[in-house]
Amino acid sequence: MQNNVTLANEFFLLGFKVGQNYRIFLFLLLLVVYCAILCGNLLIIALVSTSKILHTPMYFFISQLSISDILLPTNIVPNMFYILLKNGAAISFIGCMGQIYFFCTAEGYECLLLTVMSYDRYLAICNPLHYVSIMTSSFYVNFIILLWFLSFFIAFVDTLSASRLNFCGPNIINHFFCDFLPLMEISCSDTFPLKLQMCLLSIPFLIIPSIIIVISYGNIVRAILQIQSNISRQKAFSTCSSHLAVVSIFYLTLFSVYILPANEQTAEVNKIMSFLYIVFTPLINPIIYSFRNKDIKKAVQETF
């Protein structure tokens, strides 16, 4: 059995199984989308850093979300360009593990950050008198540092576990980037420990954050409905609706890929859902926060 185990020096990513014309169209579309992702998120980071009216905890968290939205597609999209042009491409073992590491870091950080953002909106609407005393600059900056540390650490643990898998045959990954599920499908070693580890880590990074977000927004909706003034009610709801839209899209796609049983969806559906949270979500985040936020609109007008 040991003789059949090969040392994986590289993997071959199949990408999307489409014709030449569709690959060129996807390449051009992805190029435009990726440029829009970089421009939109860099604009938000620059505005929050330079505009005084955006020096608040909420916009600081939004700028952190933009950093995550740049890190995630930048880790995967450039290699997708090459895959589309070549109709599949090889990636080294180290490159594959590097993709997994930064992918886990960005995804884990965004899960935790969206949870903190929902709690921030809960405090601002349901407990406004204590908001300033709780959300001090030192508190939320130190909290963000803690989130980055946890994300880097958990990503290291996951990547280390994935790197210990053995591969016995042609190392062909039916995906457009290195992910845990496709790697486990081609591995000839026992994948149960890695699956168990992923299930356990999904509790603090997916399940518990989802519960906190649902509870936070449940209380927010109840508090908004108790507001007598229609204008105040609409203003309170507008500050949360954009964040709720981002959270819903992000978590629904993640749950569909990593929580639902694998036999309920094909590999192509898995690719599409992965494409949504890797490319589509970082694209719409700046759009949602820009077009539906008066402060950011005002900051853009003052800047330009």
C-alpha cells in the first residue's frame, strides 16, 4: 500500500468545463469584475482612512471588510485567469497549500468580522446610551487584532492538516482553486480526521456566528418596530439593511458548500457557489455600502 502512495509535487486544476469562446468571455468578465473589486474596496479603505466623518467603529469595520474582500479574490482570481486561458493549469503543492492558507484566513476573518459588525449595529440601535463607552477606539482596534490572530492561527491548523494528506493517483482537482473538499476526494489517506476537524471548526466560525447574527438582528428588528417615528424607523433600518444583505449572501453560499451534504450537489454547482462568495460577494459589498450610505456618498463628494 505504501508503494502506491506518491508524493504530490503538483496538482492540475480543471477549472470550468466550457468551450473556447465561453472561456474567453469568462476571462474578460472576470477581469472587469476583479478590477471593480480592487477599485471599489480600495476606495472604501481610502475614504475611511482620510474622511473624518467616517472615523467611527462602523466604518472602521467596513474598511476591514474591504481588506478581506481584496485578500480573498487576489489569492484565487489571478490563477483563474491562467486556468481559463489554458483550459486547466497545474499548481505546485506549495502553491496549493498557500491558496488554502490565505483562503481560510480571509474566510475565517470575514465570518468573525460580520458577527462583530452585527453586534455593533445591535449596540448602536438597542443600547445607544452605552455605545460610545463600549465601542472605544482602543477596544475595537484590539478586537480586530484578535480576530486576525485567530484567523491566521486556525488557517495554519487547517493547512497543516491538509498538507498531511496522501495522494495515490493522478492529482486532478475538479475545481478552479485548491479547496478542502476536492482535495479530500482525490486523497487516498483517511480523510475522517480532517472532516471531523472541519466540522468542529465550523462551530465557532460558522454556527455560533450565525446564531449571534440572527439574535442580534432579531433584537434590532424588534427595537425598530417599537420606534414611533416613521422617519427614525426608516433611518435605523437603513443602517442595518445593507449589512444584513451582505451577511445573508455570504453565509448562504458558505453553508451551501460546506454544510450541506456533498451528495446533494454536483461539482459544477459547488464551483458556482464557490465563485459567488469568492468573486460576487467582494464585488457587491462596496456597491451596497456606497449606494445605500449617505456618509460614504458625502465623503466621496468631499474627496472628488
